[in-house]
Amino acid sequence: MILSVGCTFAYQVVAPTANFTFNILANTGPQQKLLNESVVCVPEVPAERISTSKGNRVFRVEVPAGPFELRYAATVEVLRAPLPPDMKSDNPGRLPLAVLTYTLPSRYCESDRFAPLAWELFGKIDNRTEQVREICRWVDANLTYAPGATDSRTSAWDVWQLRKGVCRDYTHLAIALCRALSIPARYVGGYAAGLEPMDFHACLEVYLGGQWYLFDPSDSIPPGKHRDHRPRPRCRQRRADDHLRPRQRRLGESDVRGRTGVRCGGLTGTAAPGPFSCGSMSGRSLRTPRRSAKSPFEA
């Protein structure tokens, strides 16, 4: 399926210069082909596109004082394979080393603390596909979607104690439970569908039988409830927050919800501290919608 995505960020820079690292570029890979994309900066400034150690594509600029706007648009062909109905567990000792790291506990996904609970709830399920589905169902059933209940410091263990959060928190908890069962899982940010206007959304990918598959533990949340929070910085770069006055952030629009969407260059083994791994920048912004052509997603 061919999809169109895009977003716009606008700022008023009050320092002599400000450095931005945007993590909004659509990702590329076997399951997602980038057909074309455009990045427009107003005013035009020197820019570079680089890849992180995790394979994320990021866009960096240095901006002078005054108004600054970045407009991104992309056309993407999504080629995601259907989930296998029955999947046996992989031998952790034979996993590729690049995948093995996604079974380890991290700052935001303390899988070692969830091992007893995960094995008690899901350890008797032999089918790995159904095991991950059940984890997502359980997370959805046991958390309350509550915008503002958590922030960029909240980890999966914190979410479990609070029993509430947003898509980022649902995803952190699902990742922690998967990893507690030695199932490789990683945080993914993408352009979500079903919101008016389109917004960024957090979900996870799970490694099953030699391939990554997309899961969304907050998939049953009504689309309108995802309108919850502004992106916060994620990338490791010099922060420009103290020298920026926010103006507005505008996103496109789409008309399908849930697990459907285009993945951004926002993939991290330790999970992102901000709400989205694909909406990150070294600055703050306010959001106002901008209407655009609707494009159904399927991921």
C-alpha cells in the first residue's frame, strides 16, 4: 500500500543560533520503501541527513534568530508481512547479536523486574504470536488511558504501579513483558492514522521467527483519545529549549487508526524517554491542526 505522510514544525528562535535534530523522517527497510520525500526549511539553512547507530534517519540544522519552519512530506510503500498464525519460540542463544540486545532490561523497560509476573501470566502459552497478542490485550485491559498521568521520566515499572498512561507507556510495559519472556521487542514511533489531524504514535516491534512484526497495545483506544501530549526531546544533542519561544506545530491528516501507519526513523532498543521516538527535536512547540488530503494506512 502506498501512503502519504507529513508534518510541519514552526518556531521563533530568540537566541543568536539554535541547533535542531529532528527525528521525523520515514524509515526505510525491507518492510517499508521510501518512494519520495521532501524537507523544506524556511528560511533555507544548511542541513544534513545522518543515520544513528540504530539505523534511524535524522535531520539536523542550525538556525539563526527569528522565525523558522520545517515542512516534511513523504510517500511510502508499506510492505508488512502478515503475522504467522503459529510461531514457536526462538532459541535466545541463537539470536543474531544485533537482535539479542532487545531482550535486555533498559532504563524505561525494566524487564528483569517483570519476570515473575510475565511467566505467571503468559509463560504457559506456547504459540509466540498468541503470547505477544495476549500481552498486548492484557496491557490494554489493565491500564487506563490517561493523558498527563506520566511524563518523560516514567518507566514501565512506574506505569505498572500507576496503572495508567498514554501510548508510550503502554508500549514500554508491553516491551518489558516481552523481554521478560526472552522475546526481542523494541520501541517504534510512527505516523499514526485515525487522528484528525494525523499525529505521532508509539508502538512496538517483536522479533518472531527471523522477522520483526508490529504490535500496538493501545490499539483499542478510541482515536480521539490519542490527542494527548506534545513531543519532547529524545535525541542526544545540545538542547535549545532555553533559547526558543514556541510558536506552533502542525501535522497532516489521515483516516484510519490503530496499528496502521508509517514508521519513522525512531527505533531504539532502550525505548525513548519522550512520548514518541519519531517526533523528537531540541525545542518545544505548540500544536494547531492543518488539514491535508486523507491517506489510509496499513502497516
